[in-house]
Amino acid sequence: MEDLVVMAGTYQRSGEQGIFNLRLDRGTGVLRLQGAWSGVDAPSFLALHPSGRWLYAVSEHAHGAVWSFDVNEENGLLEPKGSQPSHGAAPCHLTLDPEGRHVFTVNYASGTVLVYPIRADGAVDPASTIIEHRGSSVHERQRSAHPHSMLLERTGRFAYCADLGTDEIITYRWDSASGALIRGEGPHVRAKPGAGPRHMDEHPQRDLVFALNELDSTLVLYRKDSKTGSLSVLQTLSTLPEGFRGPTYAADVHVHPSGRFVYTTNRGHDSIAGFRLEEGTDRLTPLDHTSTGGRTPRHFLIDPLGAFLLVGNQDSDSVEVFAHNPDTGALQSTGQRMRVPKVACLKVVPTPHRRRVQESTTVH
């Protein structure tokens, strides 16, 4: 069985090892470090090209940037190709269009959304689109727009931006031929005041979108209109156990590859919340809460084969491995843990590339 190769982004400084290459043996469940790379300040969020040949990273600081790297086919290590400015502060998310021709980022502190063309060699050209969000809401962290993530839905026709500051999910039309991101004319989703939309994911087969609200720790299930891209609310659920009253902030959401389960993380409660999508319905049923084995689980990933879940605990400097029960959706710690300082993001290296990646402990 092919190993799972994972890149981890962190909040390390430029002189420290900041992007880590990890390898999970799917047969034994053993997690190993392959290598690490330094040179970028706060490479907190990553994205990989569908080919697996190139990696992209934000530099999340006051004068942000988007970096591109070659992923070495022999050892999985990185060679920088260069960077482009993010034209704003605190870029905190990256995603690519389905064709791998453009990369999208958002500046959390500056309230802007950007699109960068990707050249034939994988490097990033200057931003072709810069869109400014405006607005506010009721929470002290919502005095201005704070776009937090972009979701390019699977058909490639629509893009959704979760704006924590304005309590909106803004729908854009995406024209891959021209590389134009166009704000949709229809109504945008207005979240509950103070909810704080943060991250999103979509069902692998059905027109369902799952949005996680950071500030009130809720998961919202939306139906997507495949013709217009508009979203309509179907259900809202808490990500926390009943009665929990401590400070906590929801962080990340992903749908299991089977489409049967959805998982979110809670920072403060330090847990993974599980939900089951009931067969033949558009309804979620809460499952249970699993301790992440550390503090502040900012980001996680689900093995594309569905067997494992890896979670990054930012404030305890660890990546923890959980086995997934395909029948019940339950998660069980495997006891595997890797130290990754200030871990903020975990991304799988796509299969077409990692077939040739060989194990290495060399550090660049």
C-alpha cells in the first residue's frame, strides 16, 4: 500500500525550519519525518499543484507574499522558485483552481482576495485580480472585512469566500479561460451575526457545501444551486458538546472521501467533532468528540483513501494520527505523534508525484 506523504506549514520564522515533509506508512501507521525546509517567514498555509510537482505557501505577516517551490521528485524536498507580494497583510489561505492554472489567496488583515496565474514551469506570475471586501459585523473581531478562505467548487464554475469580518459567504463566478473572478449578482449568504465564517468544504458527489463558523463554533450545511452557485441553509449544528462554556474557536472542516462523514476541529475544547450525513437525506447527525491529543488543533487532513486523519496541534507542536472506522465514523488515536513546531497546515502530496518520492532524512 502506497505511503501517504504530507507537507506541513508552520508559524516558524524565516531562519527556522518552517515547511516539513512527513511520511505515513498506511500499512503500519508509522509516521516519519522526511525533511524540512527553511527560508520563508510564517509559511502557515500551503497548497499543492494537482500534478504534485509544485508547492505554494503564504508568508503570513504584515507584508505578505505567496511563494512557489519545486518538489524534488527523488526526495520530496523543496527548491524555491520565487515569490509574489500579496498586496496586503496576513495572507492566511491558498487554493488552486481544478485545472491548476491559478492560485487564490486572501489577506485576512487587509480584507482582499487575489488571483495569481501559474506559469508553465509552476512559478507564480504577478496578481491578475485584487478584490477588496468591505463591511463589518457585531463581534470585536468584526470591525472590518476579514476574508479567511476560498473554496473553488468541483465544477470549477464558482468560488466561495468565507469572510469572518462581514459574516458573509460571498459567491464569485470563475472564468478559467480568462482567469477572471467575478462577484456574482445573486444574493450572498449572510451568516448569523457574530458567527464568523472561516473554512468550507463540499461533498464529493452531491451539491452540498459545509461551512464552519469560527466565532460561535457552528457548522452550517448548505445546498448549492448548480446553475447559479447560490447557497441555501439546510441545517446549523454546534461543534461543541452540550453544556460546554469555555473559550473556544472552531478551526477547520473536511468531508470524508466516502461523503458519509464530516469532521471539524475546536481550538480551546481541543477536539475533533464528528457528524454523519444520513443516507438519502440532507441532514447531519452529531457523532462524538475526540481529543486531538494536544492544544489548539488549527488544521487537519483526511487520508484520500479514508483510513487515517492527521491533525496539527499548533500550541503543543505536534501532528497526531487517528485511525478512521469506515462503518461508524469513529476516530481512534494510533499513538503516532510527530513534533512539528507551531504547525498550522497539513496538505497531502498528490499521488501522481509521490509514487517517485523516496525516503530521505536530508534537511535543506
